[in-house]
Amino acid sequence: MTRKYIAGFFVLIFLSNYFNFLGFYKILDSLPGAPGVALRLKTKYYFITMNVLYGLTLASAFVPRFGPFCTADKVYPACLNWTACLFIINFIFHVVIDCKKDYFLAAGPIVLEGGKDDEFAPAQAVEGEKHDDIGADTMSNVTDADGSNANLDWTDAERADNLSKKMFRG
């Protein structure tokens, strides 16, 4: 009976799935304002559960019965099946978040008034800092949603919030 070790294949698949999972977590974790808070609260246990499942899958690779090797009677190891299942769960989660992004964006403003609580608020609102009109001449290249560049005021919190939400909606 021969035994073929495919640990390198398992490591590549496992790490690519886990880095995809971590990258999406960092994207969702960096959503500012009230939508970010709502999203973090609603997905907190999902990310904890998935980290535990990834840990269990990695630990199973060191158990002889589930490890990343093929034999004459077991062609595809269980740890690779579990890694594939975690990939499918992540895919479904991506789709659900994409379908519900308007629900989370409706939770409140992304850009906060005054800029004290949010790093994405206009820089002019930060107390104790002096700002010049550096780059004001480049504003002529920026257009509003209707194609005009009239009355662009990016320090207006409502307009900045609408622009931010439009960017997150893609």
C-alpha cells in the first residue's frame, strides 16, 4: 500500500482560504461610522466561529486519520474536504453581505458631523489644526453625481456621507 503526502497542496489551499477570510474581515472591520458598528455587531460571532473552524481544520491535518495524505483506500483527505466547506461558507457569507449592504448602510451616517469621532470626516473639522486651500485648483476636475462641478462642498456632512455610501455600494 502506498501513501502520498499532499501537505503542500493542503497548506496552499488552507492559507489562501484563510487569507481571503482575514482580508474580508479587515475590509468589514474598517467600515466607518454607524454602518461599521452595526456590521461589526452583527458579524462578531460569525468571525469567531469561523476562526475556531479554521483552527480545528488545521489541527485535523495533524491527526493521522484526517491528515493530508492519500492512500489506496482514501483518495481525498478529510482535512481538504473541510477546507473546501469553509471556502463555500465564506462565499455564501460574501454574497449575503453584498445583498444586505443597503441594510447596513441605512444604519446611520458614515461621515460624522464635526469629525471628532471618525478619521474619515473632513480634515477642516479637526480642532487645533490650520488648513490652507492646498489643492483647491484641482477641484475643477471633480464632478458631482449629475456631471456638474457646481457647488461642490465636501465638508458638508450629508453630501460626504452620501458620496461615501455610494462608493461602498460600488
